[in-house]
Amino acid sequence: MLFSIYDIEERQEFREKMQKQETGNEKQLYIGQRLMELRGRFDMTQEELAEQLGVSRQAISRWETNQ
């Protein structure tokens, strides 16, 4: 199978982005952003999500703000 230079560069960029998301603080940032996105998509308040998960609203807030 032949790959063009473009394919190789594109794959390398993808790998680098994934590695950044998987490292420490950046991973936490990604998780907080994703949690907020999903909560918004399902039109849920922090209070509603907290109730579903059995945690406090403050815990949800801390997760979303990466604290």
C-alpha cells in the first residue's frame, strides 16, 4: 500500500493531537470540556446531572472547570 506525503503528515498530526489530549492536565481539560458539551446537548443543568450521578452540583462544577 502506498501513502502520500500528505497522508503521512496528516496521520502524524492526528497522533500528536491525541497524545496531547492524553497527557495530564490537558486530558483533564478535555474531559471537563466534553462533560460540559454533553450536558448541554442533553439540556441538563449541573444539578440534574449531579442527581443522576449521585454527587453534588459543586462536584460537577469542579469537574467542568478542571479544579
